[in-house]
Amino acid sequence: AGLAGRRGYHPLEPIQHTMSSTASPAPSGVRRQTSDLCDFPDEGQGKKLRFRANESFDNVIDHLLPFSSSHTVSRLIETPIPADFAALPGCLRNLSYEAVHEEVLARNEGRIVDNDVMLVDTGTYTGRCPKDRYVVDAGAAHENVDWGSVNLPISEATFDLVFEACQERLLALEKVFVFDGFVGASKNSRRAVRVVTELAWHHHFNKNMFIEATGDELASFVPDITIVNSRAMFAEWKDHGLRSETCVAIDVTRGLGVVTGTDYSGEMKKGAFSMMNYLLPLQGIMSMHCSATVGKDGDTAIFFGLSGTGKTTLSADPTRQLIGDDEHGWDDDGVFNLEGGCYAKMIDLNPEKEPLIHAAIRKDALLENIVVDENDKCLYSDGSRTENTRGSYPMYHIPNHEPSGKAGHASNVIFLTCDAFGVLPPVSKLTTEQALYHLVSGYTAKVAGTEQGITEPTTTFSTCFGGAFMPLPAKVYATLFQKKIEKHGVSVYLVNTGWTGGAYGVGKRMDIVATRQIVSSILDGSINDAAFSTPDAFFQLSKPLTLNGVAPEVLDPEQAWADKDAYRATCEKLSGLFAANFLKYSCKDEFMASVADAGPGGRALL
């Protein structure tokens, strides 16, 4: 009765949970699993359809409810975008960990495994859907966004259809989970974010990952960003030019985000991060996909790096305080975290190699897609479900975290790359122009393999080490970084954690002990006492000739290769790949062209 009196409320029946052993026939295209039954309103027939929750907690695509835009428009014509979810009688807002655990278990969304940790399964999608990611092409975004294969445009009208339909489904639920908090530890630029979800475990994830609001802040909370995440799928995706039923879209002008057709939780935090990567640079604040630490003397270090480069491992330093592990801003006061927690890869998690992260997986952490044994013990080395196993946990699970989420200006920036070609030096000191080049390039290499044998490495270039989340042109981020380097005298280094003595299959992985020593020499400043070589002919990189604790033959990749001709040929190849990738930036304006001349294939330093 209370709901029926709300403006714009549509009188759909709420979801009813039942333990009945029978079910009505499933609609065409909906597959069944065997477990508890859940009733959902049947579109257009005034009766309920039953869908079964999966026994293995894989509850994504197999029983999502399709929706149509025509139905959405007729039902939601008076409902504002976004609706006031916090005012709904069925709203469960900012639950405690105990309360959200009860909801997850009662709804059969997850289970408790060893160390009293909640485990869930994300279903069909165990990672992000970058090909189903869209940005609304309207307002100022039309001119500001770097449109292309990464930032795919979606019309405001189509976005609204998807958002309204997702919102309608959420409004029809008996319970809806609302998390209100913040993105950004700096109060000068933070944004109030509201994430509305159908699944209780998504609420747990958001509680881990965003910065929680205080009681006083909640009392006067007005969201700047609203993200809705329901389990419906957009049935008319073909008619509106989308790639599939899955849609992950943001409207940076109105501060809206929608996630449908996937249960992968990372889409929510990356949606908020993408919006901050649009908003902050327009305020003159650098946004970064990086980890950050601060030493006892207040020296801040930033680590950029794509997956597999060692960013998480090398920034988890017990001698320094962790500011954050993934998303940061850099303003006139210093570096600050955008998040309230960590979302770490769990594959091959080992207490000896990553003791801080391993210890963080305790009560209130949330694990995704981990394989367990018959005693519910986590098998972190088992990648049979997915290599992208994940764990989220609040920042305070790291004992040496920086409670404020803030620190001073960075004195050192480290670009981590896993060069599987084996030709980049283990460490190089970069000029300002080189720093801009390697920031924009965002290089690492992956090794592709088959059962029949090993193929040669493949390059990965990701703008600013996070191209999937950077809506603005690369030049915007590069010029902000240049200002920081010049104003604060920042030292920038390229550190190769990949192969030495040959490419993958011939050489060997860089010794982690040597890499840690290199990073330590950067952070304690002892690398500044080293003499550096002249720039090489292929990459224009200068490397230290000697470094305490690191063998000279390791510092010089050419010395480590037995086949010198093969070394030079591989250098030529990788240098050419760098140059070819950078053409998409350098062909656009003179500034980026000048930056290109300081990189591989250029002549600025020779």
C-alpha cells in the first residue's frame, strides 16, 4: 500500500522467495538450474514466472529476466532518472557486514569458506565486458571523450531505455540494496556515489570497495553518481545498435551508470572510476590507474603497471604504508586514493610471496570464483574456473595502510612492464618526454601458448596503463603528468619485471629478489649515486652501469643474451611495435609528435 502511493510506482508484484518443489514452465530462451525457486513477475501476463537459483552460486545469465523498451517506457513514464531508491520501503541501505552476510546466505548467493570468508560465483562472466562498455554521446562529452574502439558511443535515448528498464526491475523487488558512499579520499574533489543492486553480495562488494559515509553524511546524502545494477538483460539490443544483451554504460554528464546482463562486480567500481577519470582531469587533477605507497619520511611512490607486471606484489611493502592498490588522484595537495578497499587477483596467492594480501583474506573479505576442496579450503592455485579469481577487502585489512587515504606529492613514479621479449633493461631512468611516452604507451607483453608449443610474445599497449577506463584523449593525461613532474621534480623509472637473457621460452623471468632491490634503490635514493649509460639506439633508454645487489650482466640486457644478433633483431622488432602503436597519438598534434621522438624509434636523445 505504501509503494502504490509513490509517484511513478508501477504495480508489479514483488519477488517472492519460496521453497516450493514445482515450477511453472520457463519462458523461451531461459535455462533452468536446480535449487531454490524464486518468483519473478511475468511481463505482460499478470502472473509470476519461476526461476531457479543455481546450486553452485552461478546465478547470472542462466536465469536473467529479459525486458523490452516498450514495456519500460509505458511503465516508467513518470519515474525520474534516477529514482529515489533510498526512500523505498524495501530499501536495505548501508548494511553492516553481519546483516549483509545474513542476506547473502539466506538468498543462496554465496557460502562461507575457510577463514570465515564469503565466497560467491560471478556466473557466465568472470571478468569485465569491454566490448559491451558504452559512454553516452551527449552534451559536453560529445567533444571531450576520445571516441573509438574503447569508448563506444551510445545515444542518450538508448541509455535511458536501458537505465529505465533496469530501474523498473529494481523498483519491483521486495528488497533492494543501496550503498551510499564516496569516490575519492580528498574532500575537495570526491563524489558522492550511490550503487543500487539486486544482489546482496554486490552490496558486500561495494561496502568493501567504496569509501563509507558517516552517519551525519548519510543523513544529508545527495548522490553525484548513481549506478544501478540489475539482473535483467536488454532484449532489444539489436534494434538499438548494441553488441549483445549485456550493457555496461555511463553517462558522465548526468552522473549515471547502468550494469545489466553480467554479475561481475568489477563493472561497478570501474564505472565509478571511469567517471572520475573524466571529471577529475577537467578540474586539473590527474587521475591514475596505479598503486601508491608512502614511506616513513613522507616520500610518496606511485606504481603504474598492467596485469602480471608485479604492481600489487611490489607495492605491498611492509616497510611502507599503502595508500591504495588501484585507483588514485593527484591534486595540488598530493596523492589520494579513490577507493576504500582493494580488489586483488587471487590466482596463485601464496603467504610467502604476498603475506599482506594473504592475511587480508579473512572475515568480511569477499572471494569470487575460487575453487575450494571438500573441506571448503581455498585452492588459490586452481585456475580451472578462471584465471581471474578475485578477492575484495576493506583497506583496514592491510595493517600498514594509510588511514587517511592521502599522502604528499610523489617523489618517485615507477612504470612496471613485463617484457616477454627480454630486451628492455631491468631499470631505466626516464626524461620528462620519455615519461610521457611510456605513460601513454602503457606497455607490457603477454605470452600466448598452446598445447602444441609456445608461440612468440604478444604486445599489449593500454593508454596510461588503464585504457579501458580513460574516457579523455591521452594528451589530457600526459599534459597533467608533465606539470606534476616539472613542478615537483619527480623522478620516473621504467622497471622491467619480465624476461632476461632471451625472450620467453629461451630466457628466464627476472629474479624477484633483484627486482625488489631495484625498487628499493629507487625508493631510498641510492640509485641516484649510480652512473648511467648513454641512451641505446633502439629505445633511447639509459640504464645504471652498477647497482648494489644487482649483477652488472643483469642490468645490461645485451650482456645477458648469448645470441647478440637475435638480441638486436628482437630490439628492432619491439621498437617498431612501440612506434607503430604511438602513431595513433602522434598523428593528432605536434605535442604528441614531439613526445614520440623521445621514445623507441625516435632520435631526440641520440
